[in-house]
Amino acid sequence: MSDYYLDTITRVADLPLFRQSNPATSKAAAARVREFAGEHHRAILEALRAAPGGASAIAERCGLVAHQVGKRLHELAKAGLIEETGRLVESASGRREREWQVSAASR
């Protein structure tokens, strides 16, 4: 993985993961996210390099569950690494979900 992606993933990991008004349990959970979020970011980026997809398809490609992917997609989008395609795709449960791709600036 290029230095650009590693640097950006590091910046994503520095984003606040809770609001100050959240309960102590949320703050404790946010502290644990840093243990695994970087690996999730890398796996999601690799899955999206293969092809665009919704959270369900990405999760299937990288061995995570859709909920885990959904949490990380917004962090990666905020960092400018991924973007929505503007299309809706069918999820594993048959619902519609947004489709994501590696951002044009990250290709």
C-alpha cells in the first residue's frame, strides 16, 4: 500500500470517535476502535480497488460484517479516499444501499 494511503489512514484514525456528551461506555468503545480500525480501512480500500460496491458486497470481499464496513465507510469518505458512485445497489438482505468507489483523487 502506498505511503499516501497509510498517511491518510493514520489521519482517519485521529478523527474523534465520540461526542463529549456521550456516555462513558461510548468513550471506552471508541478507545478500542483504534485497535482495529486501520486494518478495517485497509481491507475496505483493497475491496474497493477490485470493484465498487455497497457495504454488503464490500464486507463479503474483505471478511468483515456490513455493520463494521458501514462504520468505516464514512471515515474513509471524510478522509477523501472513497466516494459514493451515486447509484443504489441491493444489499445482502435485499434492501437498497449506497454504492462506494475509490475516489478519483485516490486512484
